[in-house]
Amino acid sequence: MAKVLLADDEITMVQMVAEILRADGHEVFPYTSGYTALEALEEHQPELVITDLYLEKNQAIGLQILEKARTQNPPPTVIVITGFGTIETAVEAMKRGAYDYLEKPFKVDDLRLTIQRALSYNDAVSENTYLKKQLKRKYKFDQIIGNSGPMHNVFKMIERVADTDSTILILGESGTGKELIARALHFNSKRQFAPFIPINCSALPENLLESELFGHRKGSFTGAINDKKGLFQEADGGTIFLDEIGTMPPVLQSRLLRVLQEKEVRRVGDNTPVYVNVRVLAATNEELDEKVKNGSFREDLYYRLNVIGINLPSLKERKDDIPLLVGHFLRHRVDGRTGRGFQITRGAMEALSAHDWPGNVRELENAIERACAMSENGVIKPGDLPPILQGSAQQGGDEELASLPALPTETPFSARTSADPSQAPAGPMVPLSKVGPLKDFMREQEVAYINRILAQNGGDKEEAARILGVSLATLYRKLAEEPAE
């Protein structure tokens, strides 16, 4: 079930607890010396630590064990055992990160229940860490598709500013992927495990937008039946993304300016300011400088938001990326009739490449979705495309299949350049700068194997752990492990 390190200087206590743990299927590493247990932490990498607070002639070695355990990655859950009259020390251990404590003498049922709760907590924390890492991987920079010159410029800018706290204004036409850029900035920053909260400023009327952003006090207006925290408070420690910032009413522009200047918000109907630690990302498809000139957008707010500007090119300006984007969208779709992926003819690809795409990447994705639905045999032809594109198709390319370019994977943006395919090795090339220790490769293969088992049994982690012969906690830990970079 789980690897447990046990430390107590009373040999009878160690024997009794170890016997209970083994009877419940756990792997136990028992120690009667606190210093030996301290050294063994790194060797055994336990999922649970049960330690007396006072070992080695009443020295508080248990606190040292606790502190060292909290530095491990991932850290084990710690239960401390305390004797009569040392509750204050147990409370101190809880403040330092212990999950729970047991006071001697304790009942066997109480011990088992505390262990069960601690391991359930450990599993929940491990799954949360795993899901957050998966989310970070989803929004890694190389998930943003593009290999053209204009996109290289965007990538370089994002790399340079992601881990700063500077306010960023993302400019681009509708459908260019402004929110995707904002999420990439957040999930590749030091705020990645704090909230990312997007809000479309054009989607709510002025009175509701103010309440959503800053919160309100009960009774401050009709319908305010409870106190409400605003999104700035909800995003504390993380990032708030204000999309369509150009539509924000002038009154709210003044309040937003104060948040950026003073780092504090006031709820509607409240005079007490609340400090918030939030990074602000904003986006617009409008010309804000023109709105400043005509007086509909505050000049001081514009300069506060535009500390760093990122300009996203339209799809018309980076047509070289169209085959890459088409390949990306097709790889994420399977023909429900055949169970196979889709292919596309040269004629259809030429029609897609010839279009100017006023709706940008979003319009292209919708066109591919329609074409997949219209395709009869899993091969997209010009006739499967939206009618506006069919006139651009070249004659004679209806049957010949187009070759889809490979997507860049785990490659720094500076290395995303076109290469001569004739010079490529037979297998997938790994840049020497990315070659790591063999143990990292083995770890990746281990995680891939676990994910394969999970895919085969419908994602049932308990069943996967049984098949693989490991505890559920170990399964979560292995899935959460991040290879060294």
C-alpha cells in the first residue's frame, strides 16, 4: 500500500506499530534511533512518516525529521507521536507542517484511522500536483503552434517576460489566440500554481462588471444578498486576464488604475481597502491609442497596462503556418466511422493556404471541424471545405494527399527553424543540449508505461496500481515526478 518510515526510541512501540502497519499491507522501515531515521529519509523516500517527537534521551529529533521530510520532493505526510504533557510541542509540529499527532497511549483503531486519513490526504495532494503539472505542460510555449518569422518574434518576447511581474498588453485581431498567450505567460511563471482568472470585459454590463472585478458588500445594491469577493481577490497570488479591455467603461477604468497603482481593491459598498498581489494581463483587438486620442480610454491607464506589449500577427501575416496549424487540428480529430485520423488532399490544402482568414486561427479551426464532418472517407477534399474556400482550390489536386509537417516538440523557440529533411537522421533527432541523464529517460519511459496502462483500463488508478504492483500513493508520486531539466 505505502512506504512508511517509523521512528520511536521505545522498541516495544516500534514493534507494535510496525506489526499493525505490515498487517495492513504497508512496507515499513522501523528505527529506534532518531538520527538513523533522519539519515534514512532520503534513502527510502517514504510516503508516510510516523515519528515520536522526543528521541535520543528526550531530544526533539522528531522535529528535525519533520523538517527534513518537508524538504523532500514530493514530501511525505508526517504523523507525530507525543507523550503526556507535550501537547504544546505537538501543536508546534502541526504549525511546521505535520498532518496530525497521536498522544500516547493511543488506541489501535485511532492509529489506523489517522494513517488512513493521512494517506488519503497524501493521495489528494499528489493528484493535485500531477494535475497542475499536466496543466502546465498543456500551456507550455511549444503548445503554441507557429514556425514563421512573426511567431518567432512573439515566442522570444514571451520567453523574456513570462517570469516577470510586469503588466502586459496583448494586442491582436479577434481569433489570433490572445487568451492562449495569456495562459502560457501564467503557467510558465512563478505564479503558475496560483489562480489564473480570465474575464471578458465586454460580456458583462457595467454594474455587474464592477461587482465581478472588485466584489461587493451585502446590501450595497439591489440583489446583493451576501458579501462577495471580487475576481481580483480570487486571483490573489496569481494572474487576472482582462480580455477586451478597450470596452471597459470610464468609471471602472479609474478603479482599475487604482488597483494597478496601489495594489488594493475596494468592494462596492465598502470603504476599507483590501491588498491584493495580482499580476494583470490585458488584451484587446482595438486600437487603444486611437481610443486615448478620442477620449474614450484613459491615457494614464493605457500606459500602466502597456508596460510590455505583445503584438500577435494575423493569420494572413503568417500564412506559412497554415499547414502546421492544419496538421495540429487534424491530429486532434478521429473519424468516428473508421476510427482513424483524417488526411487532406493537396487541393484542399492549397485552398486553405490561399484564403486570407479574417477570423484568423479560430476561423481556420472551425473550417477544419466542418471539413472533418463533411468528409466521407476520412480524406478532406476541396468540396468538404466551407463554400467560400472552394473557389480557391486548384484543379487536379483533389486526390493527391498533402504531406503534413511535423509539429515542433520540446524545442526552444530559437531552434525552431526550417531544416533540410535530407540531412535528418533516420530516428528522431535529440539536440545535444537537451540530452540528460539516463535516469531521466528511464523515468519518462516509466511514466509513459503507467499512462498506457491507465488508458487501457479507462483511467482507473486503483486498478492500474494493482496491475503494476505498487501502492496508489506510489502511482501518483511517479506520475507527478518532473524530469530534471
